Amino acid sequence: MIKFKLNGKEVETSAPPTLRLIDLLRDEFDLIGTKEGCGDGECGACSVMVNNLVQNSCLIPIGAIECADILTIDGYSKTELFKILSDCYSEAGAVQCGFCIPGMVMASAALLSENPNPTEEEIREGISGNLCRCTGYNMIVDAISLAAKKGDGIW
Amino acid sequence: MLNKDISTSVKKKEHDGKVSGQLPYISDVKLDTLLYGVLYRSPVAYGKVRSIQLPPLPAGYEKIGAEHIPGNNFVKILKEDQPIFANEWVNYIGEPMFMLVGPELDILYQLLEQVEVDIEEHQAIFTLKEAIEQKDQAGIFASHEFGEDLDVIQSIEKNAHQVIVEEYETGYQEHVYLEPQGMLGIYKQDEILVEGSMQCLYYVKNALVSALACEDDEVRVIQSPTGGGFGGKEDFPSMMACHVAVAAKVVKKPVMLLFDRAEDMEVTTKRHPAKFKYRTALDKQGNILCMSVELFLDSGANAGLSPVVLQRALLNSAGVYKIPHFHAKGYALKTNTVPNGAFRGFGAPQSFAAIESHMGHISKKANRDSIEYKRNYMVKQGDPTITNGKFKDPVLLEDMIMDLMKVTDYAKKKAEYRSFNQKSNRYKKGIGASFFLHGCGFTGSGERDHIKATVKLAKTENDGVQIKISNADIGQGVLTTMSKIVAKELDLPYEDISFPYPDTKVVPDSGPTVASRTTMIVGKLLERAAKKLKEQWQSGVAQEVIEHYVHEEMIPWNEEKFSGDAYPAYAWGINFIEVEVDTLTGNVRVEKVYGSFDIGKAIDERIVKGQIDGGLVQGIAYGFMEKMTSKSGRIQQKSISDYGPPTAMDVVHIESKLFDNPYAGGPYGAKGVGELPLTGGAPAVQAAIEDALQISFYQIPVTPEYIIESLMKKAGEALD
């Protein structure tokens, strides 16, 4: 049995320790918000937070998450901070096809919680592990910058 | 009410579902008794299938092959040459031969590895170069020739001061939509339902009717939320739909086919590699006397969409210029490689990269600034097109160029960079520009003769209105823009307009989501439908209105002769790009990007900005970053980082501007915007790198390796 915290709740699984975290989330816990774009840790669509650090869930065998605190978009989207990010993503026009967006939001959240007032360069670096093919990134950069301002003091 | 200017942005219809991750893409769909499919793909580039030996299949696992197809074993795009399951001949590495279906993916992959096939190998054609050399034996899928008589060209060349002969090549481009291809076939008592990631519902439906040899109402297609397309989900999904539909019919269970990234990169369609050969005669002052171009597209193993990609490539072969005595000839050629298909721009990005490069190089020969040189040849309103059509609407290129030259302080910047480059040994700066257009909608009479779009609006008893069209939101904002047009016409709140993901049981065929046609053509039909509904409006009563495409008469298009108006309207654009090149490593840093566009009228400024930014970044990357190659018929880049699309760190803020120029045939004056912004990226970045290094390049992408090679060659020449 592997025990860990998932979106604020203590959970456990009897799945084999070599199973990828993304598969556990999507198949056993039916959390579809975490998307798979490459399975190689290259695109960031499967980004989740593991103990407050953003990670690619396709690269993590679940044997490594014993006792860890996992936050996915499915849980994060119920928070007040998410609402700010969601509004800013909309206002900046940051969402096109949407497939990269849950991962991008998790990367944005991780960046802002570590650095509440990032410069443009820091934002670009912060989301450089998350690919987007639709937007050319600038409107996502704008969204994060806007969220930093709107959520001033609470990140 | 949507009383504001239509261009004022609104929240996108599907925003909440996408940002929270809860809007289900096809890979998010869970069903009981779901089976997966995996495809056995040809390991050989060209050969005759002798035998296929399967390992013993466990209970619940089945092989689905050509023998299970009740109808035609091909997907007809234009020609009947794409087998659904290649059971006699294989024409490229990766061609699907059969499918294994069963409940566990791991077991399916193990079984695939135990399959043994015996294929009699034949001599394959792997490169465009070989295809050009052997084109008469190897296969020409399409060819066209038009323009000035070659006799006239010859006599002009004879008397010319000089004739510039130049070759230019463009490489593959991979779509890298973030969501890999996926399709689900569901067996039902009275129908086969196919759901998946796609741009063109009725292409998929027509392919299914043909493969299943069934009645129209026995198949049904629903678009899932689609994680990016860029043309990659135009023609390709039809094949996958046939795979899952045939399988679902046999096993009487739902069958899902999902590609992983490596499979998606190796076997799905890409942008056609192309080669151009120019002959341009100049007088003493460097003025153009005549120009002839031959262009060749690498179609891959099947015709697919290549004949129409070739048409668009040819139609753009003179760029935005009025060239005296212009002649063009083009071929779509067969090679035993993965079939190439639609990609945002559809042949135009290759042609614009080539003609912009060529015009730039000629201007250098003439010792003139390339922008000033190109402006001498720029088309104006009333000018003929290269097919003797007419640019009947205002052309704002000149205003756009004047404006950006002022904004960039072009002359001053040129001088500054020249002096910077004199002082700096390692880093060199440059500025380059590109001028381009995009013909909106289908080429020629395609809308009238082939597409024949129909749209419906359905009003409920509660006075809500639903849009019924087959056009797919693939991220470009169709759900939102179409809803805005209808809301505005009906004086209803935008929120009262519903636009569910389309289902062929419900929506008529309003045509495919391609060719920068949705806003301009389908949007106009919806505008008219909404006007009609408004006239007939009866509160509390369910009503439905239908509108059909009406052709705007132009100079009639003749495909055989390649003459007449190829498009009803043109969208225009210009880019200025500034770069810094590290001559030690060959790395290019894009420092500034400007774009000005005439797309008629923006239906939603923020959505248009998204199209500009995203398209331009794809176009710039096509020019210097993204490199895909094929070796002995095998795609060499199997992962995203092998290929190298841009990350947020490769991109800078884009200064873009729209020039209003409403087009009477589009809703509120809108023209197409989807493809245009990609087109100018590559030629502008190439021109900027050339300006920085004072070297000419003859292919894209201009990679660091190519830069270093060219610098070494230049240094060698200087020593000689």
C-alpha cells in the first residue's frame, strides 16, 4: 500500500510502485485534469505539484510518492488562488486549444507561490518546461503577470 | 446585449472547462468494456506483402485487417490511394497494415512485437532530389504550368544584362499540437458512432460511409474538444476513424485508438518539404525583366491533399509582386515516405519563404535596399493576379510598410546595426522584413462546386438560439466568434447563444475547418441566417432557419488553365524582425518582432491577437529552429525535444497592429486570419539573419549548423 495526500485528502493505493503517477491519477482516481502530451517529461501538460514543487507526473513512479502531498489541477481549481489565475488567463486571452493549460496553470501557481512578483524573464523561465503550440506564449506570460498584480499579497 | 463593437473581446465559451482541465478530450473519455487498438505498421518503405504471422492471441484480443472492411479499403482524400489497412503493397515505413484490439495496452504492445511479416522489398524513393530526377517513372501526383510563354521568356533572357539562377529549399514542419491524435469508435445497434480530435467532421463521415459501405444515417461523427490542429487534424483523422469504426463493428464494443507522441511524430502528416528553382532576368539597373519558377513538393507516399497544396503553393509563387513576364510550373511528387498533408498555410509558407528570399537576393545583386526594391513591384488594387484574376479590393501594403518603417525607425536602425557589427566581432545584429498575403477560403470555385456549405440556427421555445454548423473549435475560438456574430445580429446576450461541439446527427455540412474559411464564409452564412431568424422571430415558438452558400461571381476560375480569380478575398500581412546572431555558436536570438495585418475586421480582437502571436511564433520557428528530417524513409525526430519547437524563453513580445479594411463578403467585413500570420515569420527571420551576417541563405530552417557552415565558407572565400 502506498499512502499519500491527494488534493488535501489522505489516500492510498495498492497499484504497483512502478506505475506512473499520471496513470494513477487519471485511471484510479478519475482525475482527468492532468493531461498527457508526450509521456517523456518534455511538454509539461501533466504538471502537478509534489510537496509544492511543480513536476511532470509522467516521470514519477508512484513508489516515490509515499507520504507526499500531491496537488493536481482538479484540486487546485477549487481554490481562490485558482480563480484569480483563471480570470487572468481569460482576460489575457491565454487559452486556445486548452490542452497545455491545466499544466500551465500548475506551473504558474508554483511560480507565483515561490516568487509573487516575477519579472517577465522569470515568468518565461518559470513556464519554460510547459509547451504551448497555440498561443506563442506571450498571452500566457501576460496572464501570469496580471495574476501577480491582481493577487498582490496573497500568493 | 452585444451592443459593443463586434471586435471587443468577450470571455470564451469553453474557458472554464479548459482552464480547470475538466472539459474532456477524447483521451479523457472512460467507458465500460472499452478496448484499445494498436496498429501494426510497415517496417519497409516499399514492398509487396507476402505473409503476416501473428502470435497466438489471448482470449479477448483480435486482429482487425483489410478482410474486415465491408466497403472500400481506402480513404479518398482526392485520389483512391490511401489504404485503410495496407494488405497488398506497402508504400512507406509506418503505413498501417492491421490493428490488434484488446483490453490491455501493455499486452497489445507485447503482441505487436511478436508479429512476423514477410515483405518483398522493392527499390524505394526516399528523397525529393531522387523524386525530381526520376519524376517520370516515380510518380507525379499533380502538376500545373501557367504564365508567360517560354519562348517569350527565352528571348527576354537572351537580351538581358544577367540571368540569376537560384535554388531554394524548405524542410518538413511538424504540427506538435499538444494533444496527440485520438479516435474512439462506438458500436451501437443501429449506428457506428465515432468521436475524436478532428477539424473536419464530414470528411470523417464520408470516409466512414465509404469504408463501411453503409447508409448515411448508420454512421455518426462527434468532435471532441480538440487539443490543437494546425491542419494536422484535417485529413489524417479520417484514417483513424475508419480503423476504430471497422474494429468496433467487428468486436461490437467501443475501440479507442490513441497515439503516443513518438507514433504521432513518426506517422502523421507534416508540412511538405519543397524545392524551388528560379530563373530571373535583370537589366543593367537590376530591374526584373522576367521570372520563371519551377517548384517541387515532396508529397510522401500518397497523393492525399498534395494536389491542392501544390495549387496554393503555385498561386503564391510570385508573392505579393507584379512581376513582368512571370512563368510558373509545379509538381507534387511521390516519395516512399510518410504522406505530407495540410499545415497552416497549405503550401503558401514554402512559396513565401522562397520568393521573399529570392527577391531579397536579387535586390543585393542590384545593390538596392531590399524593402525599397520589393516596393517597386508590390501589387496594387486593380492589378491582375498571376492567374489573370484581379485584386479588386483595396491593398494596404504600402501604408502598412510606411507605418512599420516609422515605428521601427528602419533607416536609423539599419545604420546603427551596421556600425554595431563593425565594432562587434562575435555578435552581429540585423533587421529583416517580409510581405505576404493569404487567399481566404477554398481555391477557385471549391466553395461552390465541392463544399456547398449549409448552416442552421435553431431557436427553442425559451428563445435560446443554438448554432448548428460542422466547423470545429480547435482552439482558434470558433465557438466564441460564431456565437458573437449570431448574438449581435439577433440583439441577444452572447450567453443566450449555445454552440455545442458538433455532431453530424444534428448539424448540416457547413464545410471543413480549414483554409481560413470559417469566419469569413461560415460566419457570413450565420450572419445571414440570423438576419432571417430575426425577421421571422416568434417568441415562445421553436423555429429553425437554414442558409446555403451563395457564390460571389468573380473572374471564373479555370483549374485546367490555372486562370481566373483563385480566391474571393485576400488577407495581407507584413513582418519586421530583429535578431542578434552569435557567430561563434551560430545561435540566433530573436530580439524584436513586429507584425501588421489586414484581415478585414476582427471579430474578437483578443482571439485575433492569439492567432497572430501563435501563428507568427510557428512561422519564425519554421525559419530557424524546427528541423525534421527523414533518413531512408524514416523520420529521425521522435520526441518533441529532438525536434525543438519554441518554449516561452525563445519568444519575445510581438508588436502587432490591425489595419481595418472591411470585406463586403465577410461578416462585419471579416476575412480569414488563421493561416496568414504564420506565413511571414520564416522569410523575415531569414532576411534578418542575412542582414546581420551579410550572407545569403538558400534553405530553411537557418539552423546554427547551417550558419556556421556558411560563415566558414565565406571566410574561405575571403582567403581565396
